[in-house]
Amino acid sequence: MKCDICGKTKSFGNKVSHSMRHTKRQWRPNIQKTTVIEGDRKKQINICTRCLRTQTKARA
């Protein structure tokens, strides 16, 4: 999944165990399907929660 506003996608790194073994892992962004009103039309977009929070604050 990808955020339609900021373009945030999954990122990669290492999982480090107690014995310091490194194995590959990935972090996925928290993507939500949201309905946004653009002009006079409703549009459904995939948006990360950080952008959703910013949009909510901008509306208030």
C-alpha cells in the first residue's frame, strides 16, 4: 500500500534479536481508506494516519 498524499510506502531494515542476529524485516505504514470531498465529488483514497490527522486538524 502507498499513501496517495505523501507517497509513504514500506521501509526495510533489520530485526535484531537478543543474541544480536540480524534478519531482514519491513515496516508497513498505517494506511486507511478514507472518503475525501474534492469540490462537489466524493473520492475514496488510501491515506496514512499521519496525513489523516493533518487533514482533520486543517478542517477544524
